[in-house]
Amino acid sequence: MTISISEADKDVIRAEAKALGFDTCRFTDVEHLGDDAWPAAARLADYVAKGRHGDMGWMAETLERRRHPRAMWDGARSALVLGVNYGPDHDPLEILKHPDRGAISVYAQGDDYHDLVKSRLKALARWLQARFGGELKVFVDTAPLMEKPLAERAGLGWQGKHTNLVSRQFGSWLFLGSILTALEIPPDAPERETCGSCRACLDICPTKAFPAPFQLDARRCISYLTIELKGPIPRELRPALGNRIYGCDDCLAVCPWNKFAATAAEQKLQAREALRAPTLAELSRLDDAAFRAVFSKSPVKRLGRDRFVRNVLYAIGNSGDAALCQEALRLLDDPSPLVRGAAAWALGRLMDEGAFDALRAERMPLETDPEVRSEWS
């Protein structure tokens, strides 16, 4: 039996969502979602076919499930798409002027949003089921559901030329969550793309990760390189990382629609003081236990200490600060080949040629890992 929801009921649901801490809640139909109304499926297939997903093999493996919301659950009729504002209280680009400090993406400076959004989604789902009945399923962005196209269709915003969601009300700063439900809910109007002739997000990208407007090549994206890529970052891209050690906010922060954004109300999503502008020297000294302690309840923790310190060492190499050579020298003896290789690269950037050649002659005979040896060449 189909259970239908009225427009008045939608207002009641929105009120409950707001009471639970969501900043926006809108609705869309997924039961009658055909290819013409859902071009995201074709775009995703093309993205994977061109290899632009890089080493994120799970995108290819789950491609069929990602193509359509009903591929996740064929009983879905409607979707609630919800947003939590995480707008920063500072300019995310200011940290880039301080090369001895590490730039951590805004979304990762507070507690892990996955836990917060999912707990609120579950609470709303329990209330929704008790009030209206019908089966449902909840999703945060760890599931193979294309939430940004779904949010656009529901009217939360539109996917800008950088492929991220842009909101008239919240600018670039929305965490998304979705509830697929068997309820029949009148859809809200979709949002219209309103980027116009603006190219700010494309032009600011340090690694030129956008082959064309509305297209992203993850293999050149700093967020992918510093978070998803498990091995060494390609040498030709390292200088463009600057001091970005976890993610990148450039294309988000430069969007003109941020003039309407507001600072996050949720305390857990606001930046921890220790993560606003941490020194590269301090971060480079983190062992595994210290790394886990510093990044407790943070999405950075999932990166692991070795990849994180790899990123810190690339930033040290880009800093131009010879005083940081001591940190890189110490890490030449690190147990992780990934860290040792990054330390060698950083020293090659900071030391004068003669001193580096002498160090290489000393260290190369001691190094057995081929990837690390290649960093000395």
C-alpha cells in the first residue's frame, strides 16, 4: 500500500528536521526518475571510463549501484535530502600565506561530520517512520548514492563548475545526508545552475584539476592526492600542494555565492583551535599514538599517520624554510618507506645542491626500498 504525504506534512517534517539540527530539508521523487531527468548516471559512467577516478577503485566497482537511487533500493519512491551548514568563521585561504603552517580543509578541522549527520538522520528516520510509516533507508556520503545530483534535484543547490554543490543560502558549506523512503512525497522544485560566466573556482585550482567546466579529474585534485592516494604523490604535482596537508578548499572558498554563507551553529563542526594553523614542525613529530590522539574524532584520523606525515613533508619541502631541514633529516630513519621518500624529496628542495649531494652519497647505500631510492635521484 502506498502512503502519500501532503504539502502540509512536508512542513511538519521540515520542522522536525530543523529541531534535530538540520539547516535545510527538501524532497524529490526517485520512483519516476528517468535518464533525461538524471544525467548524473551518464556523467559518472564517462568519468570512470576516462579513468578520472584514479585509484578509487570502489567507484568503478559500485558503478551500477551509483547510477540511480533505486539501484540502491528498488523500493524507494521519494528522497529527503538534508543539509548541515559547516560554514567557517575565518577565510580558509588565509592559511596559505603561512608556509610554515599546515592547511587542513575546513570540513576536517572539527569533529567527523559523518557521525554527527548520521546520528541526526537516524533520529529523523525513526520519527518519520513512527509518524507516517513506510520503509526507509538513511545515507551519508560513505554509501554509493550520488547525493550532490540528488540535492540539486531536490533544490538544495546546484553542482557548480567545480562539481561541488553551491547553495544560495549556504554557499559552499553544506554537509549532505539523504533518506530514501517508500512514502510518496510531492517533490520540491529543482535548483537551477546559476554560475553564469564565473570561472573563479576553475582558475584558482593550483593543480589545474578541471579539464573543462563541470568536469573534475581527481588524479590532479589536491583533496584526492592528499587523502585518497596511498602512495607517493606524483613529483610534478608536489610543488602545487603548497602547505595543504589534508584536502583543499580553494575552489570552494573562492565562490562568490559564499557572501550569503553563515558560520556553522554546531559547535562540533567548528574548527578546533589546534587545527586552525598547526606548525609543520609539530606535525612532523607525530608518531602513531600522538597522531591518533591529536585527530581523535576527526576525519583526518582515517588517513593514518604515515600518509599524513608524507603530506606534511611535502609541505616542508615547499616551505622554503631551511630551519625545517632538521625535521626532514630525522624522518630519513622513519620505519615507513613512504615517509622516508617524502623526507628525501623535502631535503632536495631545502638544502643547497652540494650539501644534498653529500647527504645522498651517505644515505643511498643504506636504503633498500626502490621507491625511496628513486626519491634521491
